[in-house]
Amino acid sequence: MPQQPLAQVPLDATWDWSGEGSCREADPNLFFHPQNERGAARIMRDRAAKGICAGCPVRTECADYAVRAREPYGVWGGLTEEDREAIYRRLDSRNYPRARGEGLRAAEHEISEAVSAQALGIA
């Protein structure tokens, strides 16, 4: 089976929002898991990253980009790799959201729930 490109950067992608991200002041290792990280260590690291995303002023722009680009790695806008994989499976690949804001609309529920108290492990 042919392998899909790692990320499919949308033609209208801009990065002006990224300079305002809360992640800019955080340890980048929180957002990308080390090779073979599993279990409790991965859950705790993902929750720490989501906690930073929860208060981020550009979280929705980041999540929108990650969904539209089919970003394969890391925590983006509070969405883990597993969160995004569930979104990708649910969306119709023939009508995949590519324009700015379409990822946010297509995955509004998941993006909202990504930083919920339950997702952060505090519920």
C-alpha cells in the first residue's frame, strides 16, 4: 500500500498565529513523544502539553491547521496524534477540509473536548 505524505500543508497555510502560541515558552519535548514512549509516561506528557494548549490564545488556529494538514506527529491545538487520527478516520477523504477554518468546523467537537477537564485528567 502506498504511504501517504507525512503532512499535507494547505495552500492557504499561514504561520502568523504561531508566534503567539503558548508552546513558544514551553519545553518542545512536551509536544512530541520520544520513540517508543507508551503507557502512563505518554499519557502524562500528552496531558501536560494539552494543559499548555488549554490556555493558548491561538489554540483553535493551531488545531485547524493540524487537522487540515493531517499533521501526523505531536500535540497541536490540544489534539494528540490519536485525537487527530480519530478525526481523519471520521472525515470523508474525498471532501477533506482544506480551506482555513474548515478543519475547525469539521472537528469542532473534538477540538473543544481536547482540553476538557476529562482530557486533562482533572475530572
